[in-house]
Amino acid sequence: MKRFMIAFLMSGVLVLCTGAQENGNAQNTNSVMPRWQEKPARSSGMRPMQTQVPPASYDAQSHSQPDGTGAGTIAVDVWSSSISTPAESDETQSAKLTPEFAVAALTAAFGMQSTERRLEYTIKRGFPLYEFWIQTDLDGIDDSLKLAALSVKNEADREALQQLQNQNSRLRLWSDWLIDANRNVRLGEYYMSASALDNDERFQNSVACTKFLVSMLTSRRLAEDDSCL
């Protein structure tokens, strides 16, 4: 009987321990499961981090092969960097006249051209030569050359100014000869025949040189012509 009571008490203790263990496991399970289920809820609501892709990477991805390996040829636009307006050569730059000088020099060249035309018109029409207006025209050309000299900026300007000064000296020498011949009544041939002035080599070279200088200054490119030598 004593043994039976001991066995009965031990069985009751085992039952109580087993129930307590099961309740503890159930509580642990209930407390863990909600936490395990909350993770997907929080993670599913988060937006993935966005990173900016450099243009080069974007081009590389867009030009990769369809299989996703990323291997392939990347197209590079080289036209914008390789094509450019070719710079002028040093020789071309050195032969270019400055705008300020070209404008001032053209005033002197047009003055020479106007004087030559007036002389030609006067002689071919048989009008008398007036020394006063001839000298006035030549003085005006000298003043224009002085202003052009103040506008010289580079070597091309200086060489062009030298050509203008040489032409001015040539025109002045011919005008002085013309005035002297008129004083000594030696222009009869010029007044009698219009071809006399056309055959005057010095005058025709002067007209050709002045015409060339006007063209050179208009284009702003230093050049040379045989008529000005």
C-alpha cells in the first residue's frame, strides 16, 4: 500500500511537469511566431534603395547583349569631339589685316583712286588742270595715311601701309610731272589724243596698283601685285 501511494504521487508530479512544459512551449511558440511574421510585413513595405547610374554605365547596359551578360560593343559618339573648325595656319594669321587698319587704309586708297579718275577725266575731256585741287587731293591722301599709321596693329598692317605709301609717292611724282608739263605747255599730245593717256605706262600702272590695293584692303589679306613694284 505504501508503494502504491508513492507511485501515485510520482505519477501526479510527472503529469504536472508535463503540462507545465507543454504550456511553456505553447507560450514560446505564440510569442515567437508573431515576430517572425512581422519581418516580411516590415520588409515588404520598405522601398528598395535607388542609386544613380552614371551615364557611362547606362550606355554600357543599354548596349549590352540581350542575354544579360553585359558583354558587347559600346557605341561611342566621337563626332562632337573630333570634328571642329580647323584653326587658321600661322601664315594665314600673319597675313591678315586688322579691321581698324583696313578701314583707315581704305580711306587713303579711295582718295588715290578718286584723284586718278579726276585727272583722267580732266585730260580726256580737255579741261585745264588746276594745281590747287590736285595739291588738295594729295594732301588729303597724306592725312589719311597718317591716320592709317596710327591704326597699325601687326606686321601685316605695317607691310600694307608701306605699299600704300609707295603708291602715294608714285602718284605724287606723276602728278608733279603732269603739273610741270602743263606749265611748260607740253601736254598738247594728251589733250589732242585720248589714247596718249591710255598709253602712259606710269599712269596706267598707278591706276592698276590703286585698284589692287583697294581689293587687298577690302579682303583684309596681305598680298602683292606686279603693278605696285
